Amino acid sequence: APKGMRCPTCGLAALASSTQQDVLKALAKQSILSKLRLPDRPNITQPVPRGALLTALHRLHAQHTDTTEPSRIPQDGGTPHPRPRVGLQEYEILSFAESGSSTSRSVLLHFRFTRDLSGSTEILQATLYLFWAVPGLGTHPVTVRLLQPGPTGLNATVTSETQLQVPRSGWTTLDVGAAVQQLFGQGSQKLTVELEVPEARGSPLLDDSSDSRWPFVAAQARARAAHRVRRR
Amino acid sequence: GVDCSGDSRMCCRREFFVDFKDIGWEDWIIHPEGYHMNYCTGFCPRHMAAAPGLAASFHSAVLNIIKATNAEAAADSCCVPTQRRPLSLLYYDRDSNIVKTDIPDMIVDACGCT
């Protein structure tokens, strides 16, 4: 501290114990919110069921132990290359599906990503997890389309389409890194996934009552490095 | 770093834990249950004005003597964090996504005089 100035914590010692506690709690709150880039604490209106959360964390952990080093998604959507180790703040994000309109042949799932990170964060990896409920024997063809809303929020465009042959019930993963990165790059937050079966066989997913098998997207993100100018 | 004990008035680290239930944040922070914030407090006499790791250095010892004897030229020293570690959080964001992140430099592990 400059000569004659007080140190930042000097004032704290002069406060009464209860006031000291209040000041420190306020400081802790402010510190956490600012580091998470949140203007205030989020209001949770629809908490994710505990079963869905535990399943998602379990699957995410299993994926981490399978892959020693996560890969980085290149801008051109080409082959992933190893992620450089830098001291930037990193995030793992789980976005659970909100059900949209559905017919006997198709289901729409909406994934809403955090507006706090959009634009300032680089997506390193994103995986869609779907739990299939496949009745009977034999493989079942399913078309998975990734849709992004237009600038007005309407007129969604198909950004990718994948044909899957589902052999049995269970979890399937799909790389959606490029789509989510594109979404963040455009400052958008909503990814829509359409699942379509060829005939009217009913939904290929389990119904909403099976909480622990709720579809989700797991993304790894990193704060963008600030542009630095150095003078020597 | 020295942890505060009794009524010591010298620079030390005081433990401070914020329980997320106490501040009504347990609904959006899933893990951990609280934040071991800790903070630095206490006096820093001029002869202690150096990072703890430098205290053994001959040059820093000489500098400290100069500072202590030349009070007019020296700046005041403060008790500040010298070692910190990240806080891992699992929380719901404003869109009900679940986010896990490590916030760097949030937990004070050691204190020393500047």
C-alpha cells in the first residue's frame, strides 16, 4: 500500500464480529457471482430431477475415464486435435432436454444453453446423450437432425443429419460439438434435435416419467483468452 | 504462512467458511456445501515486509533492513494472500443447465507480508 494508505483488510479488524461476518459473506457472494459472470443468483424454477443429474454425471465421468485427454473441436469441423493446457477458466455444462412438439413419427428436443457464457466461451467438445427405448428385436433406423433457429427465432434450418441404426435399448452418444460451437459463435443459445423414425412406431425415447434417462448434452467449454498487447 | 491462533496480532490466515445453506444458495449450488474462503489479517511490521519464500535470501534481508531503517522512503506493508487454490463448483445457471467449473484463486491457503 502507498505510504499513509491503509491495507485492504485493515478496516475489517475494526468492525464488530457480527458485522465482520456479514461483510465477509457479502464479499464471498460478490466474488462467486462475478467469477461466474452472473449479475445475480439464478432462480431455479425447474430443478433437474436427482436421478437425471446422477445419471448424467455418471455417464460424463465414465466418458472422462475412457478418454485420457479431451479433444478440441477445430473451427473447420475437421479432425479434433489435442487441447493445449492453458490457465483459463474451464467449464463443463450439462443441458437437459425440454420436450417440444411430437408426432407418432418424430420427437423434438430443445437444449437451451447458458446465456452467461454465450459469445465469451469457446466450446471444446459437446456430446448428445440419448436413451433409446426400442421394442422388439432387430435394428431400428432413427434419423437425428440438428436444427438451429433463424435470426428471428423462427424458420429453423437443418445443420446436420445423421442416420442411426439402433440395435437395442440403451444409451447412444452423438458428437454435436460443431453444432454447439456454431450456436455459441452466433450468440444463440437454443439447439433443437429432431428424432424421426420411418413408420409410426411411437416415440423412440422413453416417456417423461423415466427421469434418470432424460436426454442431455454434455459440453466442455473454456473462457476465450483476452487479447493481450505487450510492450518491451 | 501462519494460521491465526489465540489473539495473535501479526499477519496470519484466518479460516472463514460460508455455508451455502446459511446464505440461501443451496438451491442453485449443487456442490460443495460451502466455500472455505479464508482471509488474511494482522499487522506487517517493516522487517517482515517480504514474501515468505524470500525471507532467507541475503538480498531481501538487506532490503528489509534498509526499509526498516529508512521509514520515510519505505511503503507500508500489507498482509495479503501468498498462496491460493481454485474453488470447484457444480451449479445451476440461469437456464437450468448444470455447470461445473473451477474458479481460480478463490481459497486463501497462506498469507504473508507484501
